[in-house]
Amino acid sequence: MAASDEIRFDPFDVVVVPFPYADRLAEKRRPALVISNRKLAVHRLVWVAMITSAGNEAWPGDVAITDLKRAGLPAPSVVRPAKIACIEPGRIDRRIGRLDKAAARTVGQKLRGFLGEA
């Protein structure tokens, strides 16, 4: 498939991807949040942040997803900006929703904080 034929993903789209574990060579199909913009598309890459159940132990920087229906998620969840992955767009299974604007702003602030820009 040519790069121009690939589906494009926008920042704050919620997608389903095989997200890699940080501590072992394995991955788990799970929702994730697109955090890169289309400028990365020339490299055929997408940056995503982990989305996990709100019932898991909280990490500093987690952002609650309040509009589950808009995000396409069935259960209370959080974005975990501390856990990001770089994947090829073809590995994205599908888009399931979009993060609401308030949560998107908060995720952006947390990411800038991790990069030392906030």
C-alpha cells in the first residue's frame, strides 16, 4: 500500500493497537491514544500513549477519560502519558473514537511536562 493510500490518524484519536510491554518482548492488543501529528507520517510512524483501565494502580500523570462514549471505550479508563510507543500506521487495527477536548489538553500538558517543556 502506498503511503498516500494509508488511513491517516489525527492527534487524540483513540485506536486499537498491539501495544508493546516495556518489560518484556511481547505486546497486547489494547486501546491507545494517538499523540503525534501528521508531520510524522512522512516517516510512516505514529506515536501512541497507553490507555488502561481506571481500576489499575494510578500513576502520576494519568488522565481520566470522562467521555467514554466519544472515546469508544466500554469501561472507565485513563490515558497513561508516561507509556508511549512508536508504531507503523499499518499496525493500527482500527479507530474507535476520539478524546474530548478537555482531556486532550490535559494529556498535552502532561506530555510537555515529561519532555521538560512545561
